[in-house]
Amino acid sequence: MRSLSKALQNIRRTPYQAIAAVSVLTITFFITYLIGFITLSLTQALNYFESRPQVLVFFETTTSEDTILALKSELETHEEVMEVKYIAQDEALDIYQDLNKNDPLLLELVTADILPASLEVSATSLDALKDIELKTQAAQGVEEVILRSDVVDTLNQWLTGIKMAGSIFVGIMLTTSILILVVVVGMKISGKNYEIRVLRLMGAGSWYIQAPYLLEGAFYGTLAANLAFAIALSLMLYASPIILDFAGEVPLLPESIYLILAMYASATIAGFVIGILGSFIAVKRFLRL
């Protein structure tokens, strides 16, 4: 209790140093939250598009339904295939008519006989989709195979780039934050040399002298993590209508509150540990016990 009281007293006596330390840590955690939300959104979008029909297999109009269904059954036996949907010629006509319902001329020119039957295949990964493409191209009665992997490829590239750049940037900011904590706490220790010498002469133990500074760093880190979370969550809630309008059915926002709570808990623990670490380095550097 004495250590906590002393730590709070140190913070009140040097408010500008405390604000500087908390501000840098808050920026670091805010950027970390931002990168985390973006990474989560891209991962969810990637999973969404990977689960959509990505391989479209179009058959010649003379191909029998039995041949198509045989290929469908064969594809469904593969573990990497999630779903195979058969689109018959009549169903293809219904889809065509729905897409062109505002153009009567186009509706008059097209009948079910000239539209090809098709299979829509969803798989578990991009590599699996490419294997399915090669397999279906060699199948009997297949006229054309379309692999819609552009979106998945782009999302993969963005996700990889953001993870790499984010890790480097957060690492730099984290190092800067710890150094600032070392400087702030070190300055306070230097300003308390006389008091510390008196405590030593009175027989105070190492923990008795160190504890207030360690708790002060923990306070900075924990407070910064909570402030950053509040800012990031407010920004996300404010931008949610815009994101939902832009993304449509693509799930860019976190689907579970437990993911957000897990991020918050992880960041709070990290803030506590980082604060302790920065203060510990300062104590070992400036406080010779």
C-alpha cells in the first residue's frame, strides 16, 4: 500500500513527465489496436471470399446431366472441397433473366438451350482451388473453367504486407516507448538521490525502494493500454456505418465481442508488463542497490 501511495505521489509531482510517457505508450497501443483490427478484418474477408464459389466450371451444351453429376460427385469426395453446386440450364436461364430483367430485348434472344450448365466449386484454400482448376479442365464435356482468385490473391498480399509492416512499426514504437519510460523513471530516481540515500542508511530493503518506481511504470502502461482501447473502439463504432455500407455482406467488422475483449485483455497485460520492464531497466541503470 505504501509503494502504491508513493508511486501516485511521484506521478502527481511530475505531471508533464507522466503525460509524456502515457502519450507515447497510448500512441503505440493505438497503432497496435488499429493494425490488429485491420488484420482481423482482412482475415475475415479472406475467409469469406475463400468460402465463396471460386471455380466456375462451364460445360458444353451437349454434355449430359449424368456426366456433370458424376464430376460433381467426384469433386465432393476431396477433403479440400467445401461445396459443389450444380446450376442446370433452366436455373442458369432464371439467373440470366433476373440479371437482365430491365432489358426485354436481351430476354427475348436467350433460351435455356443456349446457356451452359455449370458447377460452382468452393474450396478451403487458394492452393486447393488451383488444383481443382487443373482437374476440371481435363474433365469430359468441360468447355471452360474460370478461377476467380484475384480478390483472394490481393487480400493475401495485403494481409502479408500489413502484418510485416505493422510488426516492424509496432516494434519501433514499442522500443521508443520503453526508452522514454527508462528516461522518465530514471530522471525521477536521479531527483530522489538524497531521499534514497537516507532510506538506505535507515536500513530500507531493495524492494522497498524499487517498488514505487516499478508500480509507476505499470500504471503508465496499463493506463495507456486502456486509453488506446477506448479511442480505437470509439473510432471503430463511429466508422461502423460507413464500413457496413462499403463492405455490404463482406464481414469486415469483428463478428464476436470475445475477440475484442481478448485484444483488450492482451493489450492491458502487455501494457502492465511493458511498464514494469521500462521501470525495471531504469531502476537497474540509475538505482545502484
